[in-house]
Amino acid sequence: MTFRTTKVNEASALSWIRFAEHDRVQFKEIVRAEEADELGIGLSSVLWEKIEVGGAVLPHYHDVAEIIHITVGQVRLLCNGEWKSFKAGDTFLVPAGSVHSVRNDDSIPTEQVSIFIPVAEQPPSNTFFATHPVEIVTEE
């Protein structure tokens, strides 16, 4: 087995980028596809997104599955053709090809983490991960 070293993408080193396709939405790409390749996992991207007051990720769909976790504020989600309100702590599981949209439904900017995952006709068997404790010398 090849072990890799831990890498840190510091928030202060990542710039906010405005989405040209969406209304008052910006993002930081916190995990890139190339980094996922280095980890040996199937992943397209992980974005930290901020939706300004009155802004929206406009209706669209992807060729990948998306997991959206709301971290700040209240949003409205277009889900299965209906708009519904959700809040920080809620998570959306969006299959590839499903039309969806997220609108800021709050008086403050909302934030979310969006994980884009490639899909396959025969997906791998998924299991809950194992954790292996180790002893380390702590800093003092």
C-alpha cells in the first residue's frame, strides 16, 4: 500500500470566484478533480458556495451526482419540480440528470458545500469506513 501525505487547502489561500451562470453566487473550489485523483478517489469537485441575498443557483442539471449541504442560512430548493424551504444542517442528494436550483431565502448570505461525484452504470459497493487508532506523541 502506498501512503500519501496530508495536504491542507487553506481557505485564506483560495479566492472567491463569481459564477457567470448563476445570479449573485460565488464559490471556492476546496477540492479539485486532480486532487481527488491524487487521493485515489472518484470525485469531480467540492465547492464552498455563497449565495448573496436575493441570489440563486439557477435551474440546471449535471452529468454527475451532487450532494449539497447547507451550512449557513435558509434556502429554497427546486426539488422534483417543487420549491421547498430548508435550513443550515439540511443535505440534498441530487441524482445525475435531475433539474435543481437553490435560492437564498434569508436576510443574510447563505453558504453550502457542494460535492460533485461521477456516476457509473455499475457503481462500486459502498461501505461505512473503518478507523484505525494509532498512538502519537503530542505537542506540548
